[in-house]
Amino acid sequence: MKRSLPVVCVSLLLLQGCYDDLTDIQQFMNTVKASTPAKIPPLPEVKEFVHISYKSAQSRSPFSAPRPEAVQEKYAQIQDCLSPDPARRKEPLEKYALDNLKMRGTLGDENDIWALVEASDKTLHRISKNNYIGLFHGRVINVDPAQVELLELIPDGAGCWKERTTVLPMAEPAAVASK
């Protein structure tokens, strides 16, 4: 009991300090209430929603691929233009842009020469004449120890394709870190 008496006395003194004069706070609240306008602007008018029903019989579903006939009709319209073969099977290096490919070396003899091409995922591929690489249907037309020459088909924007010769040069050797 003797130990709890000082604790009770101190807590009563602290509580006594909490009940101070509140007139200045009350005065501030009254001035804020007097200066604040009481009128609230009306809410904006809600526009009426117009429902348009989807008629699946009249148009193609946006979640399905176009009909193969529609794609064939598009190819049939431009018959006299140069275009890539859509039936040709893609080769592994055709999923990389030429910026992501590096020629690292060559293999073979004078008759048959292959280029070693490293992709951006650090896989090494062996290519030779008539292989395809790059995003623009690049067919290898020549392989020599310094570079690989490609013949690419570039779309011209009007539905036709133009041929362009591109070179994939031998990559510079990586710098070896000194100890």
C-alpha cells in the first residue's frame, strides 16, 4: 500500500494537467466555422449509359484468330509482289534480331564453311549457306571467315517486300580481365 500511494499521487497530478483552459481552441474552431461557406456545390449530372449488344453472328469474335481463308485472300490479292514463303518452317535463329546475334568464328574447309553464331541467350549455332537467321527472313548467301552475308526481305508497307543485303561481321574478342 505504501508503494502504490506515490504512484497514485503522481498520476493524479498528471491528470490534473490535462484539464487546462480550452477557450483558445474553442475560439479557433468558431472562426474556422464562420469563414467556411456552408453551401456545397451540387454533384455533376450522371450521363446515361447506352448499352450496345454484341451480335456474334454478324462479326468475328475478338478472342479468336482470323479464318485461314481470310489470310489466304490477303495473299491472293498481291500475287505479283515479292513475299516470303508462309509455309516455310522457321529456323531457330529466326527468333532473334540481328543485333542479338554475334558471329564468333568459322568451321570447315575451303569447300564447306560454317559460321558459329552466338545468340543473346548464350547458345551457339552452326549455320551455312541457305540457312535463315534474323527477324526479316534473312537467308545466308555467303559465309567467309570475316563475315556472314544475308539477303533479307523487308516489308515496304504496301503489302510487298523488298530485298536487302546485310552483313553480320565477326564479333570483337571479349577483353580478358587482368589479375
